[in-house]
Amino acid sequence: MTIKTERRVARKPRADAERNRLRLMAAAKAVFAEKGADASLEEIARVTGVGIGTLYRHFPTRDALIGDVYRNETEQLAKAATELAESLPPKEALRQWMVVFVEYMATKHGMYPLLNSLVDGTSTLYAAAGPLISGSMEMLAARAVENGDIRLDIPPLDLLRAIGGLANNNNPEWKNAAKRLIDILIAGIETAPNG
């Protein structure tokens, strides 16, 4: 007697399914930013142009959608570090990535009420995000130091903490202030030409 074993091979999602998933996350990010905790899954599906069943196939719960939006934003931030490092001189890559970090903080700030509503809490999400953010910042800062563009006598994350502190003061102009602070921080750590 032969025992037939069934092999399940993990399939890559179909291209249209992956497009829908990415569109749902982009719409969710926008709706969450606008409506916060009042955002409904039905509205996200409607804005995306898909049925609620499609949303639930990708994100079986509201918490799953919130978590995936946050993870995607963090992954995009890390990806931006690599792309900027490959396309810009080290100091400019660092500066531009810090600007991208401000936008990331704006998204995260807008999602706080949603993140705080997660049944399982945020510790797993934040624990996964930490190394991506710190690794990106450390890589970009190290490149700029090695290139002689900046001198850094503090941990690179202190620069992000300074910027992040502005996000927590509830001033509607914090993003503009944070972007100005980036230029001040870079000016404070850059080395003199040929120095």
C-alpha cells in the first residue's frame, strides 16, 4: 500500500493580489491619517476600489491591517536608507534619510491611537522596527564619517531622538521645525572642507 503525501508549496501571491494588498495599505495609511481611530475598514475598501471581502482576505482583522501598515512604513524607511546610500554622496544621503524619517514619524504619530488600540499591544511591532531604524541610521552615519563629511562624538540615534522629540509636542508645525533641525544638526556635525 502506498501512502500518498501531499506537498504544499508556498506560492507567491498573484500579481493582482499583491497590487491590491499594497493599494489597501496605501489607502489605509491615508484614511488612518485623516480619520484616526474612527477609520472604518469599509471606507478603506471603498477608497481602494475593492470589496470588503478582498480587504478581509488580505487582512483578516483590523489589528492585522494596522500592524501591516506600520511594518510596511518601517520597511520603506529602511529601504530608503539603502537607496539613498546607493544614489547620493554620504552626507547628503544621511540628510535626505533624516527628512524621510520625519515623514515616517508623522505617519507613526497619526497612527498612535490605532497602534494603542491593538489587542496584543505594540511591543512586537516596535521591537521589530527598532533594529531597522537604528541599523539604517548607523549605516548612513558611518558612511558619512568614513568619507570625512561629518564627525560624530555621540551615538547616531541621538540625532533621531532630537528630531523625534519635536513630533511629541503636538505643535502642528513640528514637521517643518524638524526639517529645519536636520539642517542645524548636519551643520553641527559636518567637518570643514579639507578638514
